[in-house]
Amino acid sequence: DQQVKQNSPSLSVQEGRISILNCDYTNSMFDYFLWYKKYPAEGPTFLISISSIKDKNEDGRFTVFLNKSAKHLSLHIVPSQPGDSAVYFCAASPLRNNDMRFGAGTRLTVKP
Amino acid sequence: DTGVSQNPRHKITKRGQNVTFRCDPISEHNRLYWYRQTLGQGPEFLTYFQNEAQLEKSRLLSDRFSAERPKGSFSTLEIQRTEQGDSAMYLCASRGRTGNTEAFFGQGTRLTVV
């Protein structure tokens, strides 16, 4: 059962523009959400997270927005840079359990 | 401590052989996860340890798969009688002691069953 969904397998944006990556979830018990970035032949690296008590968290060029009523979160990268080109995974974790569930990923390509 | 370490990085094995992977988490982390990732998919949860206790196992973890964390530090994942469908990247992650924190991943072990 896919509890975390990233419906866009790929996204291409021009350098300097905004990248918006989307994620939907189905389990209302999820209360902590994370974004990971993955380069080929490497493990995922943590990017940014948000707790369900917030609706926005910002870290430099990266901002994550959470809409609990819609069970939707998004990652905004602005301005996008070619080095941001990677696969981005959304993950969610419930409070009582400790497992994390991942979406299938979105491959972001930032063109110079 | 430089992060989560996984060994080997790559493993090629013949179908039917047993393989074992090792994960060394960040030393102060008591939570440890194993995931499997295939091409075009996100990491799929396999199992979770808190200290030495295996608290959760996915239905994906068939009887041929076993994981241990005997002293609450490093962990091993063994696959018996490997099948071609076991070919994947096996990822280990560790997480701090309590609460909502990020998990840190190792670089993974790429298994190829021929």
C-alpha cells in the first residue's frame, strides 16, 4: 500500500526559476514529514523536514509547505541551481511508530 | 564518527547463495532501519530496530530475510537462497534516540543476483 505518493516522476526547470515538488499522503497518523535528495550511487541525504504542528518550514533556498487538511506537502526550491539536479524523495513518519514511508521520488533536472 | 557505514558497497552473487550485509549506524543513534530500493522506486521499508529489539518487520521481508542487531550497535541483514528478484539497493538508516528527527542513510549495498 502506497501511503506516500509523488505523482510526478520528473520535473525540468530553468536555472534561477522555482522548482516545486509535490507529495500526497493517505495515512492521517503521519505527523512528521521529510524531504531527501539522492544522487546516483549514493544513499539519500536529508534536506528539510516539517512537523504537523507547522504549515511552513524554511531553510535557505528550500521551503516545505504542509497542508494537513489536503494531506499534501510541497518542496519549493528557489532559485533553482544545476547542482540541485537529483531525485527527491518525500517521506512521512507517524508519531507512535518510528518507521518512515517514502514516495517513489521525483527526478529534478535544472537546466543552465 | 563519519556517518552510517554499509558494507559491502556492491555484491554479485549466484542465485541460491546466501548473502549478508552489514550496517554500522551513527554511534549515538539507537534507531536503525533497513530499506530496499529498486530502480524507479522509493526506498521500501523492510525492518526497524530500537536498540537490539526488532520492533517492526514489513510484509516484504519474507522468511528468506533475517536481520539482527545483537548488541544494539551494528546490524546485519541476511538473505538466504537469493533470487533474481532480490537484486536491489539495500539501504540502512539510523536515527537519534527520541522524537521526530531526521534519519541518516548509508551509501547502500547494491546486490546483483545472477
